[in-house]
Amino acid sequence: TIQSLGKDLKRAIAEWGLLDVFEVRLLLETNAAERAARRATDEDIKAIADAALAVERKALAGKSYFSENLRFHLGIAEASHNPVLAHSLASIIGNLRDVREAATLQLHEQDDIEDHRKIVKAIQMRRAGAAKKAMREHLARNTREITEVIKAGSGKV
């Protein structure tokens, strides 16, 4: 079931380590962005852009934007029109909420906003390579920032 999958993933995150999970996320999401640039419908692109604006509004208001960010990233995965990819990312990203929420106060929200804008623009322009690169840069930066927050708090990742 989906619930047991979530519990299994949380257990795996604890056992494998957060960096392993982010590495898989990087592999999947960069390819999702690339495919979304090639396959997204106009409606898909509008949903991605709307989610990016929702992240921006929440971030600028100083509020948690996990749900909006999840909608942005899953919108890209869904726009790849590969249901296995979308389901895999939903399982991974949805189970990172605790980590993301704990780190949000120390992350650079403005960087998230700018990264999302680059990703949206690349997808809108149907530039697959640029979408993949923008997503890679976004996730690599977030991984570095979350790793720093966790190390500062516990001494390990």
C-alpha cells in the first residue's frame, strides 16, 4: 500500500542516509525536467508555473511552502508523462517533509524562487537541456544547504 511504502521509505532514509536519497532524487528529477520540456502540454506548463508562483508567495510571506514546492516538483514529474517516474518522485519527495520543514528556516528562499523561475522558463521554452541543468543546479544547492543545516544541528547527515 501507499502508506506502507511511505513507512518503508522513511526507514530507508534513516538506514541509507539522506544524501543517498537526494542522489536518487537528483537523477530522477533532472530527467523529469528534461522530459517535461519535451512532453508537457500547455495545461501542464500552466500548472507548473502556477505552483512556482505559489511557492514564491509563501516564501516571500515567510511561511512554510512545502506543499506548494511539492506541487511544483510533482507537476514537473507529471508533465514528463511517465507515470512510474511521477509515482517514484511522489514517494521520495513526500517523505522528505520532516527534513525540509526542519531546514526551511535556514534555507535561502530567494534562491528557491530564482531556481524555480529558471526551471519554468526552460520548460516553457521547450529547452530540455536547460531544464535539466536548471533542475540539477537547484537540487544540488538544496542538498548542500540541507546538509549544512543537519550537520550544524546533529553533526551528521
